[in-house]
Amino acid sequence: MTSAHWDEQQAARYRAFQYDFPEKTLAGKTVIVAGGTGGLGAALVTLLAREGVRLVVGYRSNHQRAESLARAIEQQTGQSLTLVAGALCAPETRRAYLDQVRTLPGGLAALAGAAIFAGAPARTPLLELDRETMEASLQANYIGPLLLARDLGAALATTGQDAGLVLIATMQALAVFPGSVNYAGAKAALVHAARILATEWPRVRVNVVAPGATVVGMAEASVRSGKYDSALERGAIHRFGRPEDVARAVRFFLEPDNYLTGQVLLVDGGLTLRR
Ligand SMILES: NC(=O)c1ccc[n+]([C@@H]2O[C@H](COP(=O)([O-])OP(=O)(O)OC[C@H]3O[C@@H](n4cnc5c(N)ncnc54)[C@H](OP(=O)(O)O)[C@@H]3O)[C@@H](O)[C@H]2O)c1
């Protein structure tokens, strides 16, 4: 007996060692990059713009940084970015992302997915933690990103097409770093929530990238100050992380129809493994 779902033509191609590895699969599609003007997000925006992806790029309030990224992308690739400003916790900001997608060629049907980089370092020592600092971290690192993923997932599910959502956590959500509770607790919650979201819509894949210490964005000052020098000197890592490392990992999860969902990819050069 043969399965009703068996594809004999495909089986014949594999017997003949014929495989399908399409390139530039996101060209002409739309992708949302929330927090895409920051140190890590801007590298993904650049990678996708070079591929010919239409980009809706979000940030909270730093208009100047957003405008200079848009100018740089225009100069480097000829692509113009669609910018969305505002905190992700606000429903009108989340609606604005989808409204902008609908104005672009192909509308919602052309949306291949989203990467949600928005977050805040939330560095508060344990003994100084209070309700306000904890709520601020939860809003920036958990509530806002999760609500946007929920809204986008629900919208993408209506298209019936394959799509990918990528949430950004941190190595601190997966390994214990003393003093990181306010940041790491919210990011760990995001990792778990992402895996639950991955069960929600059959064609919407939800994955997480967890960066280590990179030389840009919110980790730049710590790396520059020497905080991770000992990891380098004892060989736990052979170099500091770069924004391109994270961009490539996120692009990997955005690849259409890639058979990966509910996964967490740690991009830390081995730091948590060897420390
Ligand atoms: N850099 C690292 O080495 C590192 C390591 C591990 C994890 N991460 C994670 O990677 C993500 C990106 O980090 P990054 O270093 O690129 O940070 P970044 O340079 O500070 O950029 C953060 C981006 O998110 C936006 N944003 C912040 N809070 C927001 C909110 N409440 N609503 C909407 N947008 C908001 C910012 O907009 P504005 O500029 O307008 O504020 C900016 O576009 C974060 O989630 C972070 O936790 C970073």
C-alpha cells in the first residue's frame, strides 16, 4: 500500500539526485523588520534589501537613526524603506505595520514574514529592582514583541501561505548570567511564548534567534569596555559577534517553506558552551 500523500514524481527526482535549492527566494516579497533601525536589525534590513525584498522597518522614536538607515539603503541598493514609528505595546503601532504592508505591491499576500528585534537592555541590579523597572522590561522585551507576533501571525494565517516569524531573544535567556534577571527573565518568557505561538497557525513558522555579545547596538558599550575580553582571551570565543552573524541566522529562518518551526538558534560563537 502507498500513502495517499506520497509524491512519486518527487521520489523519482531524488532517485536521480535532482534537488531543489532556489536562490533569492524572498526577492519581490515584503518583510517586516520591527526594531530594524538598531545595531542588529539594520544588518538584516541591508541583507534583505540587497536581495530585492520590500521592507517595512519599525523603530520606537529615534527618527534620525531611521532616516539615516533609509538613506544608506537607498544609496547602497536603490530600495526605499517604508518606516513605521512607535512602541510595539501600542495597538495603533502594530496596526500601522499591517496598514503599510497593505499599501505595498501585492499587499498582505506578498508578506513573507517578519523579524522582531525591538527590545531594551533593562539593566537593573537585583536589589534595585522594583515593579516599574520590571514592567518596563516586560513591555519592551516580552509584551510588545509578543503582541506584534500574535497580530502578524493571525493576519498571515488568513493568506493560507507559508510565512515565517522570527523573534529575537538573547544568550542570557538560555544560560544563567548573574545580574541579568530583569532582562533575561522577560526574554526567557519570550522564548517560551514563541514556541507556543508556533503551534497556533499551521503555515506560520515561529522561531527565535538568541544572539551573544555583538559589537553593535545595545551590547556595543559592554563589549567596548572589555566586559567580554576574558572570554576571548581564554578562548571561549575566537572573536566578538558581528551583526552579520545574527542577520544570516534570521534570514535562515525567513527562508520560505523551510520546515523549521518552534526552534531557538543560539548565535554566540560558543560563549555559553565554553564559559
Ligand atoms: N546587540 C547585541 O549584542 C544583542 C545581544 C543579544 C540580544 N540582543 C537583542 O537583539 C535585539 C536588537 O538589539 P540591538 O542591539 O540592535 O538594539 P538597539 O540598537 O538598541 O535597537 C533596538 C531597536 O528596537 C527599537 N525599539 C526599542 N524598543 C522598542 C519598543 N518598545 N517598540 C518599538 N521599537 C522599539 C529601537 O527603536 P529606537 O531606536 O527608536 O529606540 C531600535 O530600532 C534586542 O531585542 C536585544 O535584546 C542584542
